[in-house]
Amino acid sequence: MTVATSLIPGLDDIVKRGDARRRGEIARAIADLFFQDSPRLRPELIDLFDDLLIDLVPHAELASRVDLAERFSELNNAPRHLISQLARENEIMVAGPVLRRSPVLDEAALVEIARLKGQGHLLAMTERPALSAVITDVLVERGDRDVVRRAAGNAGAVFSPASYSELIKRAAQDGVLTLKIGQRNDLSGEHLKQLLDGTLDVIRRRLSSVVNPVRQVEIKRAMASIEEATLPPGPRRDFSAAQRTVLSLHQGGHLGESALLGFAKAHKYEESIASLSTMTGVRVSILDRLIAGDRYDPILILGRVLNLGWPTVRELILLWYGPHRTPADADIEAARMNFTRLMPTTAERVVNFWRNRQTI
């Protein structure tokens, strides 16, 4: 018999031998007394209620425990031991309300529960208005897909660098998680770059459509940095002058196959790439990387999409070889046959993919 139960005649007997319904009735009656004057209760009286309820509530029927958990979870001065007991219940209907919002639960208790309990308890915890990095470290380490998604979407959650890295690693296989991480205000530029680097284009585009304008600029900057890192080593070509020339032709209505053929014949690489970029809608940096590669297949694909004649495509292939290499006649003939066999629909799908690479 505790000091608290000894103050109420017959209460100890109810605690020890009463049925769940009777315990629930007594627990609700005592709790009602607490709620009636809770803002003005002194600490010693709160401790007294704590001693009374901690013996009754765990053995009360489920409906009573759920009701008390909901009501006590809202109070700043709820009985501390009772709150801790409710939060550790295996029944998530009881533990959930306390884990979601009780201000009485401290960080140490939350970490302990996160390490010991199941996914339902972790998921409830992700709804708290604030989560420290110590808590989110455990949530990210132990949480399933729903837990990490919910934690990442909690604006009041703080993540350590290690947890952010783990979230980004998991986001590579989870588009929803990518969107939630990408919208976080505390996401660093480096973490944004890591996030985008492992993300499909369709998710990048979706992310860009749901974030604020500042983050949209950050995404474009990060993507430019990612693309820059994929370029081969060595000096970068300067396309600015060529783009001005091509733009002037385009504005005057003179940019077409004839102009492109002239650039290719004159071995004007930058003007040729700038022309193809304007005519296809694929970014210059992407075309440069594709056409500077070890195969001329991208030229065949671009030629088919633009419905270029073979003479123009042939000159572009010779431009790819460069002025100091002469291809064998058999190689040129093989390229012509491949160009002839290439289906326009296939070429269009590939070029659409390249176009999408320039938008997030």
C-alpha cells in the first residue's frame, strides 16, 4: 500500500483485487478531480495524484486508458510518472496521444522509447511539434519508410549531418521522401546536391514544382554543379559567341539546315552545337557532352528528329571525327545505313529525355 492509496479507504483493495471496469471508474473519478483544478495544483499535490493514478490506470480497461491518455497528453503539469507509464504502453491507442504531444515527456524518455518500442510508437513520435537531433537519430536508424517520411516532413525536426546523409541515401529509392527532404528549410546546399544527384528526373521536376522560388534557384544551381562534375577533364569550350551568332540567325529567320550544314563544313564546332541546341531545345552543355563522346550516335538521333538530309548528317559526323582524322568509306556507309534504319519515334523519345535533363 502506497501513502496515496492509504488516504482513501478501500482504494488499495480496488487496486489489488478490483476488476478493470471498477479500476477505470475510480481512475476517471480521481482524474476528474485533477482536471478541475490542474492549473492551480502545487507540485506536492500533483505527486499525490501521480501516486494514486499510477496504480490504477495500468489495470483499467482499454477505453479508460485511452481516454485518460488523450486528456493528460494536453497538460503541461500532467503527473510525470503516469505520463511515462502511458507512453511505454504496448497498446499504441494509449501510448500514441502521449508520444505525439505530451510536453511532460523529456528527451531521455523519448529516446529510450524510440529504441525499445515498435514502428507505431516511432510513427506517433514523428508528429511532435519539435524533435531534437538526438531523437531523430534513433528514428532514422530504426524507422521504416513511413516513419522516416513523416520525420522528414516535420518542420520542427532537427537532423544531424549523419542522419541527413542516411535520409538522402534512402531517398534514392523513395520519391516521396525526396520531395519531403527537398522542401525542408534547413537543407544545406551540399545536402541538396547529394539529394538531386541520386534522384530521377521526373522527381526532380516534381520537386521544383512544389518548392518556393528560392529553393527552385538552389535546385537549378545544384543541377548545374552536378552536370559540370560529369564533364570530362580539360578546358571547357566557350559557346557564348557562337550562341550570339546563332541567335541572330534564328531571330532573322535564317537558322535552318542550310546554316547548320555551312557551320559543319567549315568545322565550326561551337556554332554547329549552338545551332543544334536551338533547333532541338536541348541545352548546349548537354549536347556538347553527348557529341564530344566516343560515339557519333547522338548525331544520327538529332539528324532524324530534325529530319536532316544525309549530306548534313555526314558533315556533322566528319566534324565529330575532326580535321585530323579521316574515316574509312565503310565506316561512313555503316553510319548512313544506321541513320536510314533509325525510327523517328525512337529518336524523338531519346531527344525528349535529353530535353528533360535541362529542367528539374
